[in-house]
Amino acid sequence: MIFRRETIEQLADDRVRFATDLPQAGEERAVDAGIELPADAALWRDVDEIRAELYLPSRRESSDANETIRCEVTLDGSTPGFDYNDGYWFSALVSERAGNTWKGWRPFRFPRECFYTRGIPGGGWSDVKEARINGPRGSKIRNIRLVARDVRPGPRMTDEALVRALDTDYPGLESVSASESTDDNLNRIAAYFRAASKGNATGDRNTVIRRALPKLRDTTPSGPADAEEVLAGRIRGYDWSGGIDWDANPAGYIEWSIRTHTLMFVRPLIGSWWATRRSRFARGIANILTDWVRRNPIPYGLRACGLAWGHSLVVATRTYEILVEAFAALCACDETEDRCIIDVLKSLWEHANYLIAFESFPPSNKTIAEGRSLAAIGCAVPEFREARSWRRIGYSRLDEDMRIQVLDDGASYELSPGYQIAIASWFLEAYETGKRFTGTEGRSLKAGIEKMFRWSAAITRPDFTRPSISDAGSLDAKYGVAIEKPGRLLDDDHLVWIGTEGREGSVPPYRSIALRDSGYFVMRSGWDRNDVYLLFEGGPFGKFHQHEDMLTIDVYAYGSPFIVDPGISSYFQNAWTTWYRTTQAHNTVLVDGCGQSRRSFQSQTEWTESCRSKTVWRSDDGSDIAVATYDGPFGADRAHSFRHTRSVIFIKPDYFIIFDELIGDGTHTYEALFHFMPYRVLIDSKSVRTGRLDQPNIEILPLTDLEPRLVCGRNEPVQGWVSMGAQDVPAPVAIFATEAELPIRTGYVIAPFPAGRPTAEISAQVDADSDGWRVRVERSAGTDEIGMDWSGSGPRLAHDGR
């Protein structure tokens, strides 16, 4: 399967200007081992596509096998500041769900617009240093040619195909007839959609679309001043008054270009049109969309990783966030040309059929966005013959995604708070769209959606920020409107309270909570900004966007986060992005300087398994207790595995104790890391504390003889950074270390204290025997005794002397 035959027949192909057969082109060669293409510059000059015949064997694995057809073109130069050569790479997923599947020989194409760029190559396929094609096991290739094309401007859908695609029995479209000329039919189609925008028998399309496609997470400015900037060509910080450069990638960062092709910068024009009905804003929308459609035609029958079309999240975002509502605005403006209406209508059809043909795999945030957009097009443009099918497929995919991707406690199996709120919002947008357009479709999603938002609310810090676990972005991010709007739609006052930072709604009725399937344990004294809070992560690795961070903690107190997950600043290919994902960037333990490696030794099934039966949670009026274990290798050497069990106890309402046990063979170095906010941090004898003046602080007191040291802002190797505002900011990390024969048992008192005191004024004494500790903690408020059973039940509050 690539495109369905009946779909590809509606599209116009490019014209080949010339083609050059490569040496040995006719020979059959095994591509699964990879084949090198000649790098002769004369062969590649003016070329913009590779064509070949590709053989795929019958599927050995399940129909959802995750294999790829790959091509890489590397140039003989490098962008300054990059440690790799510029170039282009292509990856087309081979699966029944994602497309590009067949048995035997079939022509296959590698058009340059379907390649991602690496660095800032410029100049196309010039100065090629090397080129390589790889494929799934058992695949072969022959008849390789380099091709130069006249790429057909978009849309590829022909005028005749558009007429055939519309339901001429739909009220108002009866005058469109196969017996009439194509031009007459196009005039009638444009007239119909203009009339529909002003209200007719089918209702006021503008009102329906704007009401039924909610934008729950949209924070893009949409005032007239912002729209004027776009009209002047000042877009994304660049002067594009002479025309938008759709190939621009000024930083060599692929995410920058991806955002351009979502067309989200058009939103201020759309908002200003609806607010003012000034035709200049509609003309601006028309100019941008017409230019994008013309210069970024849909790939002819192909899905790959290229910017405009290959990234399914871009296709889905562009459809839902911009094209549907922009189409309604264009139809409502009397000055919009008929051809613009026709071409954007064609583009909507192309987007829907692209999402039908090329579903992402495995299920992820991308598939949810795809299902949402398919459902939206089917609802918003019911005049297409396929609209009902689009709705059915879209909601069917969303139901399947909810079943597969959402754990019983409401966590997305990506286990990243930033992606969680986006995914939950997309589900909710699809639910609202179905409810408002059809009244019935998407209703099965509601219970899961409510669980997802409750999960997000549960992990919120008392200052309304959320921890930046996994690829969740900056550590200082807040949910804001992204949880407030869902709260209003779902009639959940607790979500509204969090989204409005306590201005409206009501405080959640619980304090501490265990999210048992995802393994997120939240211990809090309350929801007031001056309360104390700890999050302990003891759950699975997650399906995507994973960090090697099991048993990490996040601590907040008295209005400030103190010990934090550093987050991640970008997906740029550099040492910082790599570091953020390692154990070294988290508040857990290293063994011999090495971190966890769940990616290498666990199966993908284990990555998303509920940890409900693998963890301990106890909670009463005096304490909260959570226990979890990492059992596996540290570092790349799988021959040496270790068992790290971490137990956390919250002595309510003031402080925490962590107990660490590392089990294995031999003598090893144990290092416990605590990443601080960018505060002044001091080593005071054996303890570590922040040194903020006239502000609350926190102290970490080790229970055994450990040597602390501080690292801040180190570049080689990277250590001592946090992500704030999507920037890498130097911040201290305290490292407590010892070298000893295993097992190693130790612990830490983590004591926040208010302003006006130089230290936490806390001490701890440990009475130890072979399997049990008795920890006596003395502080100004009294004396606590905490028992620790290393062989079984873990910690418990034995005596509260307050």
C-alpha cells in the first residue's frame, strides 16, 4: 500500500526533464545491507530525485513491523559550529498501517522534498561526498536512476477530480453535474461554499466551524497588531516581505523548519479577520495559503520524512489548527478569488487522504493528532463523498489510541507531562468536535480524557508549575490555559483552579496521591504556595521521549522549587540534548559513573507495563511512604547488573527522608545526584544546603559518611545545567559519593526551612544492625524516630515527638 489506486488517479505527476542511469543500474543488489551510490558531482548536478525499482519480501513479522526504507546523501562540507557534515536523509516507514508496503518489485521514488536536511546544506544535491540506500531485511534494488523534474505546482488534485469527489446530492450542490463543463462546475462549487459561509439550509458554516473546532492550547497572539506584522512579511523573526522562504532553516535545527510548515503564524490573520471582517486580513490568508499550496505539492503517492508533508504531526497540526478555519474565512470574504477557494478545498482533500494512507506507527502523539484531524475534516466539510468515512476512521483510530496509549491511572504511555497535556487536549478537541457537529461521535473518549487531565493536575507543584520529567521541556513551565479550558469544558473546578492559579475554581480534595500504574508518587502538605511537595518517579521507561531517570525526585517548598529534573531545552543534536536524557541529568544514582540503561535491556512491552504490583505506597496522617526498584545494568556493560531500591518517606508536614540500597557484587562507586535550581549552594561539613538571603532554603543531610562535591555549568563532560525558558542555564548539582563493597545502604534527610534561619537546624543519628536502622531526627519542632527495614517492609514513622 502506498496511496490507494483511486486516490493516486486523482493527482497529477511531475514531468521528468532528464534521467541518468547509474552504473550497474540494471543489476539486482541486496539493499538490506546498504548500497553505496556513486558520488560523482557531474551525476548529481541539477538532480532532485532518485528513482529505482525496489523489492520487498513478504512480511515475516506482524503487519505492524517497524522497518524503514532509508536514503542518505552527505555533502562534502559542514555548517560552522556543527560536528557533522551537511546533508539530507530520507526515511519511509514500512508497515501495513504506515504505508509503503507491497510484495515483490515496485517502482520507488526518493524526491528531494521528502528528505530532511542536516545542518544548513543549501544548493541542493551539489558537492555530494557519499550517498547510501538501505532497506528492510530481504529487500533488493535495481534500475537506479537520478532524475531532474519539473515539479508540478500544487495542488496535485485535478479540477475534474474535485468535481467527482464532492457529493452532488448534498443540499446546495445539486447544480454540479457531470454533464456541465469543469469550469462551470468549479464556479458553482465556489458559489456554494461562499453561500454556505453566509448561512443557508445547512447552517452558518463560519459559526459552526469556529464553535466546533476548539483550540485548547492556542496561545498565539491574534490581535490586529500581530496580524499587521504578518501582512508586512515580518514572520518568525525574519523579513519575508519579498515572499516566504519555505526552505529556510536559519539555525540548522529541523524543528524550526517544521514549525514553519504548520502555518501557525497565520493564526493572527484568521483571528483578526473574524474580529474585524477587514478584507486585507483575508487577502493575507489567501496569499500565504495559495503560495504554500503551490510551492509545497503533496508528494506523488509517497510518505517520507520531508518537512512539508512527511512529518505526520505537521500535516495533522496544519489541518486542524489552520486549514479548516482558514477555508471558512476565505469563503466568507467576498474578495477571495474562486480559484483560491477551489485550491484550498483541494488541499483539504489531499490532507485527509494523506492521513488515511499514511498512519504513523507505532501509536504515539502523532497518531492522536492524525485521528483528530481526520475527524475534523470529515465534520467540517461533509460535502465530500468520503467525509463520513473520514469521521469513522478518525474516531476509530482515536478509540484505539485511548485503549493502547493511556494507562489505567490516566497517564499517557509516553510518560512526559508536557506531551501528556498536549495529547489529552487533542483527545478533548476531537471529542468536542464530534459532540458539536454530530452529537454522537467521540463520546467513548470522555472517561479517558477526564483521567488524563486529573493525572496532569495531580503532579502540579504548589506554585502551579509542573515537573519537567522526560522530554517535558523547561522546568518552569505551567499548564495555564491548557488545563483551564479543559476544566471548563469538562465541568471540573479543580482543573480550573490550577489553570487560573487559584483565582477561580476549587482546590483538589486530596493532598498526597499515588498514580500507581505510571509510578508517579506525589507527597504534599497541601496546595498552598508555601506548602512542601515531593514527586518520586518509580515507574516504567515510557514509549517515547524517554529519559533514563527511574527513582528521580523533584522537591518544592515555601514557594520555590529546589531540587528539580533539569528538563530538556531542544531536540538539537548536541551534547546537551544527549545529556538531558541520561541518568547523569537526574536526581538518582550512578554506579561507577554510569547511568541506567533500560533502553538497552528492557523490551518495549516492559517500557509501558503498569508498575502497580512492583511498587509500595502507604499513606496516613503521619507519613507517606513510596518504594520502587531499578534492577538492571548501569552503563553499556550488561554483564554487571545492580539492584537499586529507593524508599522515600514524608514526615508530615515538614521534611523527607530518602533511603538508598545498592545491591550487587564487588566494590563499586556509588554517587547520588541532586540537581538544584540556579541558586547559591554550599557544602557545610557533610551536608549541602542552598544559601539564598532572606529566602527559604533547603538542606540535604546524609545519614552515612559520604563526601559531597558540587559541579556547575561544566561543558566536557556536560554536567550542572537546567532548562529554563528553553535555554540551558548553569545550575549546581550536588554529588554524594562513596566507594565500598556492595551492598551499600545510605540515606538523606531533605529538610526545607523558612527564611530567617541560616540552616535547617536538624540532626540525625542512625542506630544500625544487619537488616534494620533506627533513625533519630532532632529539630526545633521535636524529635522523630523512623525505622527502616532493609529486608522487607521499608521505612515507617516509629515515633512522632512533636
